[in-house]
Amino acid sequence: MNIRNALLAAAFLAGLGTAAPAAAQGGFGPQELAIEEVRNGIYMIRSAASGNITALVSDDGVLLVDSKFEREYDRYMELLRSVTDEPVRFVINTHMHGDHTGGNARLAELDADIVASENARRRMAEAQAMGLPNITFDDHLRIYFGGQALDLYWFGRGHTDGDIVIHLPEERLILTGDLFAGWGPSIRLIDYNGGGSLLHWSDTLERVLELDFDTVIPGHSGVTDRAMLEGYLDETLRMQGLIRELIRAGRTPDQVADAVQNEFGRLAFVILPNVQSAIDELR
Ligand SMILES: [Zn+2]
């Protein structure tokens, strides 16, 4: 088994509240929460256990992208306070999974506005999550913050049906959430229960790639670039192609799952609830 892929998959599963195999609990990112400056005024707070937080620190206050698990809240706020005393004004959720939204309720207590796609909010409400977003949008929302525009886009289904991408045009930077959780080939979880779709994922990534950017902050791993995201789209198309081929060859769902995992990494390809969902939509 490719250990790196196993760790990545485990981090996804951790995000969904599913027990991860003991050997794979490291996830990707540092074991202990740590803060790093990406560039002037932009910080990442990372840990292996959950999704990245990105903090935009300005004279307008702080804007956070994602809020990790609730149990990490005290420590990541400590780290944030080591670089700024400004209040948290906005929290943008890239999607509804618990490893990206767990701190929402605590941050709302600080009077932060919580922003997400309407789809993500609806699913959080259905799951009776705490700290529901109070600002939502369908396709596009612009926030002016810290002297620059942030464009939030919903481009379609992928990891879930509520994933958004945040574009900072002046920085030529995007934040992808788990539409692109990490580097490397085909590390993906398709949450069909959350409206995800392997079929639509490629179209969604093509729309992301129409934006003007060179730097990418993924949902889990460290800062990367446009070429990595292009590679991720290629792997998405290749995965679709392989599954279609296997369907045509009359393979059973178990055989499809095995073949795809052998090709792309045994735990790197995780479908919830099961591979039948992918077969149904790619048939
Ligand atoms: Zn997720």
C-alpha cells in the first residue's frame, strides 16, 4: 500500500467522522497544529487531523477560510493570536464536512459572519450541524476585504455538491477546498451522500482552471501550483475513462473498485457510500 495515499484517505475519513485505520491516522500536514505565513498577510494553520485553515490578516480584521474541528479551536486560535489581535470578521466554509466547519459555532460567538454555498448550508442544516452559515450564495459572491476583492464561486459538483473555490485575483491565488484536497495522483473522496460526483468533477475543475491564478492552496496539503491542479484534472478524466472501460467489460462493482484502487492507490480512491454510485452515473 502506498502510505502517502493511505494517510490522505485517512484524513478525508477523519473529516467525515469515520474511524480511520490506526496505521493511517497521521493524515497529511504536521502532527501538531502549526501556523505558517504563505505570503504577506496570508497564513495557513495546518494539522494532519483536519482540513487547512487559511487566514487573511488585514486592517479590516481577519478572514478565515474553513474552521477545522471544534476540538482544535482553542489551539488554532492561540496560533492565530500569535500573529494578530484583529477580530475574526468572516469565516468562509469551502464545503460542509466537519473537518472544515467544526469551529463555526465558536467563531459565530465572536460575531464572525459564516459564508458558504447554499448547498453546503442546506446539507449542514440537514445534519443538524452547529454554527450554520448566515450568508450563502448560489454561483458567485464577491467580498471586499483587506483592500482586495475575493471572488467565491460555485462551479458544480465534485467532492460534494456544495464545494466552492475562492479566487484572490490580485494575488493570482485560489483556495480549492477538497475539490483538490492534496498533491499527488488521484487522491480523492467522492461523497455521493453529500451530492458529490465523479462524472461532474472534471467539468467543475475545468471551470476552476478558467480562472487566472498560479498559486493553489488545497483543502488539506500545502501550497502548490496550477500545474498540480491541471494534473489532478487529467487524473480525474483518466479515472472516469477506466471505470467506463470496466463497465463496458461487464465487471462487477467489487472488480471495478479493485481495479481503480490498483491503478490509483488503494485508499486514494474512496467512494461514499459505494462504488455503485460511480458506475451508475458513468454508465
Ligand atoms: Zn471534505
